[in-house]
Amino acid sequence: MTEYILELHAFLEEDGIRNPLAIKILAPSKRRDEQDYFCVVHAPLLLDQDKKIFGVDPGQASSLSVSFIKLLLENKKVLGDDGMPLNLTKWPVP
């Protein structure tokens, strides 16, 4: 089973149109024969392809991945299933 540090299913509203927003950040993995770690960020509505975010340890890779998503969603209207805006600045950083 795949483990995620963050999984979000919401809506991104732009110009009055709501598009389904699915974001997943996979748990940190260590690169083979390397000292650093990375998390894979899957956000097809925001990125053309999955992106690896690297850190010196699992905690940094996780934290940078969540910060990356926050940056991508900055100044965008993200709505929950109930249609209410989500406050992404209060997301915990792993």
C-alpha cells in the first residue's frame, strides 16, 4: 500500500469554474546510492508531470514538499467538498 504524507481532494475555482483538485505527496524515499531523500508530488491539475522534491533527510523532504504545494496554491481559491474555502496556510508541515 502506498503511504502519503498528504492527500487532498478539493476544488480549484478560477473564473467561476470549479475543477477537481487532487494532490498527493508520497512518503519520503531515499535515493539509491545517495544520501538524500525525496518526496514525489502528484498534482495533475497544477503540474504537467509528477515532481520530486529533495531534502537532506525525510523531514526536510516532507516539509519542502508541503511548502511547494502551498506555493503552487498561493493566491488561488481552493474549496472543500462543502464549497467553503480551505485555509492552506494552516496546513501542518510534517
